[in-house]
Amino acid sequence: MQTIVLGSAAGGGVPQWNCRCPVCSLAWAGDPRVRPRTQSGLAVSRDGEAWLLVNASPDIRQQIAATPVLHPRSGLRHSPIQAVLLTNGDIDHVAGLFTLRENQRFDLFATAEILGAIAANRVFDVVNPACVARREVQLEATFEPLPGLRATLFPVPGKVPLWLEGADPVIGMVGESTVGVMFEADGRRIAYVPGCARISDDLRQRVDGVDALLFDGTVLEDDDLIRAGVGVKTGWRMGHVPINGANGSIAKLADCHIGQRVFVHINNTNPILVDHSAERRQVEETGWTVAYDGLTLHFATSANLVKGNPE
Amino acid sequence: MQTIVLGSAAGGGVPQWNCRCPVCSLAWAGDPRVRPRTQSGLAVSRDGEAWLLVNASPDIRQQIAATPVLHPRSGLRHSPIQAVLLTNGDIDHVAGLFTLRENQRFDLFATAEILGAIAANRVFDVVNPACVARREVQLEATFEPLPGLRATLFPVPGKVPLWLEGADPVIGMVGESTVGVMFEADGRRIAYVPGCARISDDLRQRVDGVDALLFDGTVLEDDDLIRAGVGVKTGWRMGHVPINGANGSIAKLADCHIGQRVFVHINNTNPILVDHSAERRQVEETGWTVAYDGLTLHFATSANLVKGNPE
């Protein structure tokens, strides 16, 4: 099983079009300490031939161009991208669907709630339903988005997308709005949770023992945006648990057995994006990796599944 | 007045994510004869400080990054982009709105029909109407999207966007679905017409005498896509007049007085995208320029407006 982080930033990317927070300012200036990062997305494959995209960011065209295994390979029209799976309806996870048009066949997997939000907006019909099957997935029901690649959606504390929020949205709700995905193939397990408002006991149990966890690194502290002066919302209000603090992801997941811990979906205001910064070092000292675009994890078949080969 | 071609390709860009037509194949291979091109968009400014985007392509984040005058300049949040004008509702002209979020103020100008299509899809509310005023523009009514920059929308033969097509869409209709824009400032006039199904006498009269015309170069011949084997639609069916032929844009506009003639919105199947190709040479020999991303036209104040300065 392979995963490629196509986009490691949260909505807006790094730099964000209208932002001059300290991290974006370095990025605009071309400072080598801040790599530009595109918006959140992951590619997953069992065999390196057929690929699943988890979420479709607005930057998907640029991400495909930067990723040779996702280029078309044969004939006049082709794509190794055979399926797309959505973990929520946030615009930075669905707007890339508008690029995946041109009558190319693939399967679009999501919960009923997320598919419903898409169906209610006719503009998504540019992804022609006659070519792109919209496949409703039940929580906790394992399915195969690609042959031999098993996936299970599980609910995590979250919220509805910003564009569907009412006057007083419920934060931290557990349901079909925001999900994580557990991938399994050849004895390996990888969990992908790009958005999560709180580390629940359920989540801790689920990710215990995985080969890799790619997890929501949107904010370092709950008040990142407020302190940076660019917004009034806390991480909680946006549906994102902080990295630091007693209830943060580092502390709350410290006791879990996890092969590789990787922060993804990192907001442009987060100082861990600056190479060599104190905040980056502190995070790395706890065993976490800060993802960048193109970060690839490659898992061979689990050793304890290899039989008849004592060497 | 300045214009920058932010994106010179039609929908899908060059290369298109799932295409291996001859032009895209060269682009995927990194052949220097085919520059990668992003999807259709233009930036216009009178003073080089405040900018108007004409259409917002899915590639707008990448286009802003590549265009220093569009980077934020001051404070924590800022953008020189003060207005966006839509010439139709095609996905390659509106999906970039999903990137222009984050509570940044600007004015969104379009006809009532195009604004109606947007209003009917709640997902466009990510561009918060509380920050982004949606301003309805009447055909033929001159307005100022930026101070001192005058714009007039005029109808051209076209069709509704693909995602709003019914079973048997009318092609070549003249109304609010597809418009051209005439810009005027400091005695200069520039016409931008990225989509046009047919060269009407009205269009020929309008563009006669302009300093520059940036015009629909989607297809070289009406059957480009069919000959390339990648589609079944003619240029006409897609709402695009061919470049060549007795009714093509080169022939039909040959008698007009036009300072600079530039093809934009060029589909990936169009062989004029290949540098040094016979097709490119033939087009250039008629006085037309094939646009590339970043092509900048700069017009000083019209000489016949400069008074009291005989030198």
C-alpha cells in the first residue's frame, strides 16, 4: 500500500491568496523555510497502478501535474484515478470535483449526507453522473474502492461544512458530516483523519496499532487564528482539535501504538510550517512528521503475513 | 491600461488531467514546444494597483501565485483584486470563485442570468455574500468595475453553460448567457471575447477600431475534437467559432481595424499550441498572436488624448 500526500495544507493553501500572516509572508517572499503547500488531499494505491483520491481539493489539477503516477498512461483518454472518496463536504475537499470532468469514468464514494449536499447543487453535474457513479457508503461498513484495498468510514467529532452552516451550528457532532477512513491492504492499516474536532476514546481505540496515522494538524493552539490577527474563530469553532495542550492530538494520542504519525491539513497560520522553527522542532521531538506536498509512505506486505519464506 | 492573460487555455487546461491527445502528450512529456497553460482568465488594471479579474478559473490560486502584481501587499489580509467579472457561467470561468473566499471584500459583476445560476447553487455561498457584493450588470450599460476603468458587456452568439444544458440546447443564441466585454480607459479600448459561437456583423462593428481584441481560439477547425478522436462535439455545438475557414474568426475579422489580435481560451486539442507547428505559423502569418499564460499587454494613454505636450 502506498499513500501520497497530494496537498498538505488546509483550506486556502500556503500561501493563501489574500493572506500576509507570518507564515504566508515568508512564502510570498520565497523564503526557503516555508515550502508552498496546496490544499488537502491524499492519493492511495495498493498496486501503484490504480489510485484512489481521498478528497478533491481546488488544487487537484496542479497536484496531478506534480505527481507522475497520476498522469494518463494510454490511449487518448485515460486516468489512473479510478475512485474519489470524500471525508466531508468542505469546499477545500470537494471543489476539485469541478476539475475531474471531461466524461472520465470513476466512482465517487461518500456518506449519504455528503452526497446529498452535492446533489442539491446542480453545478456538481459538470461531473456527469452518467460517467461518475455516486456511491453511498455506510459508516462502519467495509468496502473496496479499488480491488484489494479495503476502506471503512468512521465518524469523528466534527461539523457540517461552512457553506451549510446555519446560525448556530453544532460543533463536535458525531455523524456523517465528518469522517475518518481506515485503509487496509496486505496486512497493513493506515488511518486518514484530515478533520477532527476532538480526540474521543473511540478514535484512540481505532487508531491504536495502525501502521500510519495521517491526522488533522490545522491549528497548533486553539486560538492560532485569533493570535495571528487574521480571524475570530477558534480551532474548535472550525471543527479542528489543536496539536498542543492537554486535550491536543499529541497528548491525547501519545499512548497509542502508531507506526508513523503525520500531521496533514495544516493551516497557513500554523508556525509548524516554518522549517527549523521552535514549534516545528517541538512537534518533531514527539515523533510526529509535518507533511509536505508529495510526502510518500510506502508499506510492503506485512512481515507476519509472509508465509513459507523463513528468510 | 494593462491586461495580463492569467490563463490562455480552454476548460481542462494544457495538459488536461485525463488527456493524451497529441498536444497533451507533448505537454506530459515535457516537450518544450508545448508550454503548459492554465484555464481561461484575464486580469485588467488601469493603474497597476487595483485589478479586475475577468472570469475565475479553477486554476486561479496557481495563477495568482504566478503573478506578483496580484499578491497581497499590506496588512494581514489584502488583495489587489478588487472585482471579478463573469462573461458566462461555464465551470472553467466560475469555479475559481471557490478559491476567492476567506472573507475578502470584492465586487462580483455579471448579468442577471449568470448571477441567477450562481444564486441557485448554495455552494457558491462560500464566497460570502456579506463580503462579496453581487452586482447585476445590464447589457450595453457602461459601468466602472474599478475607478476610471469603463466596461460594457455586449451579447455574442453562445449558449448556456454545459451544466445547465437541457436535452436540446439552443446554440448561437444571443442574450445574457455569453457576453463579450469592451474595456475603455484613457482613450484606449480593449475587447475580450473568450467564447463566441459565430462572428456576427454586430461583433465585427463593435471590435472595429479597438487597440486589442482577445478572442475565442478554442478550435482551429469546427471538427478538431472529432478528428483528434477525443470527442463527438463540433466547435459550434460547444459554442465556439473556429479559427479557420470562410466563417472562421481569421477570415471574418480580417477587414476590421484592430491593433493587436490575440487568441485566448485555446483548447488542448488545438495544434496552434505547438510552437513552430505549421498551424501556428499560418495563424501568426495573418497577424494573430497565440496567447500564453502571463502574456501582458500594456497600453499607454492614447497619443491623441495627450494635450499640451507637442513632443
